[in-house]
Amino acid sequence: MGAGSYLETVDAVIFDMDGVLIDSMPLHAQAWLDVLAEAGIKIRREDVYEREGEAGAASLSFFFRINGMDSTPERLQDLVRRKEALYKKRAVPEVFPGVPELLNALKK
């Protein structure tokens, strides 16, 4: 069965957008690096990638610990909000190769 005939039998498609259709991780990583640098927390880009998929506050707790610093839940939430605002301000994620063609094929 060719791809075209298979797609004719599909009624719906559900995607997990991030990591499937778009690659937003570079933008998230840079937002973390910038917000944490402002807070005096030094991390490497690799540190952010190693925590990919983890909740923001959990990642922040780890970053504070590896810098020998303590924080409060309120401080962690403030930094998470600042990071998300910065990410959204810059967000123009890269679409993975082949995604536009797949979406066009699904429309037909």
C-alpha cells in the first residue's frame, strides 16, 4: 500500500508538537542560560539539555545546587516565569525537515 492510499483511510492525526514537529530546545536552552546568568547562576548549555523534559522548578533546584546556592519556591517560580516570558518573546522554533510536506499530504 502506497503512502497516498494509506492517508486516504486516515480520519485524524494527533501530534505532540514539541520535539516531533518543531525543535524548540535551542530556544529554551538559551532562555535558561540568559535568565540564570542574570541571577548569578553559571551553567553550561549541556546542563540544560541534560534536564530536557524535566519541570522548570526541578531543573532550577538542580542548577542552584550545582552552584552551591539555596533558593525558595517563590524564587524558583519567579525564575521559571521570567524564563518562559523570555522564551515566548523570542520563540520562532525550527520546524523539523519533512514536516511541511507531511502536513500538506495530510490536508489532501
